[in-house]
Amino acid sequence: MQLSDFNYELPTELIAQHPLANRTDSRLLEVKADGVNHIQLVDRQFTDILSLVKSGDLLVFNDTKVIPARLHGKKETGGNVELLIERISGEKQAWVQIRASKVPKTGTFVHIHNQTGESFTVEMIGYDGRFYEVRFPENVLSLLERFGELPLPPYIKHQPDGEDAQRYQTVVAKNPGAVAAPTAGLHFDESIFQKIKDLGVNQASVTLHVGVGTFTPVREEDLSKHKMHYEWFSIPTETLQAIEATKKNGGRVIAVGTTSLRALESQAATGQNNGATNLFITPGYQFKTVDCLLTNFHLPKSTLLMLVSAFAGMDHIRAAYQHAIHQKYRFFSYGDAMFLCRFENTNP
């Protein structure tokens, strides 16, 4: 499997820079089976999700909450530095991505400041070859609330504002720890939740704290050499029980987003309800839990595009993405969505 297999050309104007007026205003591309090893692509509105789910199905959401993970400061030498939390590893420690003219060395300090003139100091304590470990003087989350900035993805070009503070967060978000939103969940509001519930569709949650590694480019052409980033996940016992009951009664487990899917498949693969996962899903992977997937459109050559290609087949996803580009769907975090279910004889 080669990295180039997952490339495609995307016009820049299709990268959504802002959310639509309402969460449910997005479009929805349905990818469904049409005979043996063929698909049908149906252009819909997101509210049509109500006709795609049915009584007895289980929607599984990621309830992680995006933290203000971007910090600005200066090195001891006076140079500017930006820290982006990759994942919190302890009450006072975190792994970070650093942008600076010259990265500060282990044992040195970085002075973090905010717009009100407050400041604190972090110590550089480690490096794992990709990210840097830093020690905070107090609880990481509490300091981020005072000093941090919302970490919009690199393809969104404006500075985060009040609209982003509300809309780059799902309405089910409750467990802080993510540095990127589980974007498939951004399309839901309280009204559509109630309508889904009235249909007899059940809901459950997992937590997977999306790390900055989700935006790290895959640099290995041979995908077998790629090292997947770790992300922390947790699945409540109630969710596992709901999955078991859904399967027993003939319903479908529908993952809302690739992060929910990775958490569920990580649990199925390891038997562990929580921990750090670096599960790398590529075509040929045998899915154990998830039957259907609601997801946004993903970056070229990204691990998330590889995941959806594994789920529905590479040829099917290529066709779906080309259709979406031709029909001018909006791409990436603030973009439109796609609904697909696994079916037999998918092209690997």
C-alpha cells in the first residue's frame, strides 16, 4: 500500500473556512451499495440522516472537548515560540509540538504569556523524536484556560473568534482533552438529537482525545513504515452494553466520526476499555464493531482518508470524493458529511 494511492486534487475554494449558519445546514453524501461491488452516490441534506437511521440502531458519539491548546511565549534567549499541546500526559505535564526558529533544548525554559500580561514558565524535559515533553508549574488544563488559544486546523486561515469558540465544539462535548474537534459530530444540534431519539435510535458515547498528530503528514511512501500517533480513549461499560444489545437485536452500530470508530475498533482489538491507541486502519483491516460511519471529507494522503478507504473500499471512496468535488461539497472540519455502511465485496 503506497501513500500516493490516497492522493487527490482539491480546489482550494472547497476548503470550508467557516461553519454554516446552522449546524444541520450541511450537505450529506450517501454512499450505498448498488449490486455487487458497485455503489450509488446520493446527494442529500444533513437532515436526511433521519431517513438513513432506523429504530434499533445505535449512534456512537465522541464526547471529547477541544481545549485551548495553543500557547505563545518566548525562549530564554528572547526568541518567539509557539507550543501546541499534542496530548496531556499528567496533571502538570504534556507532549507538545513546537514552532520556533530554533527549538529550545531539554533543561531550558519557555516563558508563556497572554494578552493581559500574565505569564508562567514551562520546562523542557524530553523529546521522543516527534514531540517535546514539557512540565507546567500548575495543572495543565487550568493554565490552558487562562493562557491558551483555540487550535484551529492549519487549513483554516483566520484567527479563532467567538464563532469558532462555539462551533468548533460538538454539543455533546464534555471531557476536555482534544486539540481538534471530532468533526462529524459538529453537524448535530439538540433538535435533531430529539428527532433521532423519537425514531427509536439509541445514542451512546466514547471519549477519544484527538491529538495534533491527526494533522501530521504521512511521510513514508510505504505505509507499512508509518508510525501512527497515540491518542487516549475510554469507553464506558454502558456503551459496550448498548453495542452488545444492538448487535443482538439486529441493529447497526453507527460511528459518528473516525475518532469514535477508532475508539470502538481499538477496544475490540485489545479488549481494553481505555488507554492509548495507535491503531492504524488501512485497506484490508477487518472491522469488528462498526457497521456504518458518518464522517466528513478528509485531507489527501491522510490516515483518516486511509481509514474510510478501508471501511468502504478504495475505488468507492475515490469515486465518492471525485463526485463531491464535482458537486462542490465543502471539505474538512467545517465542511459537509458523508454516510456509508460496510457491504460485501468492497474493493480493497
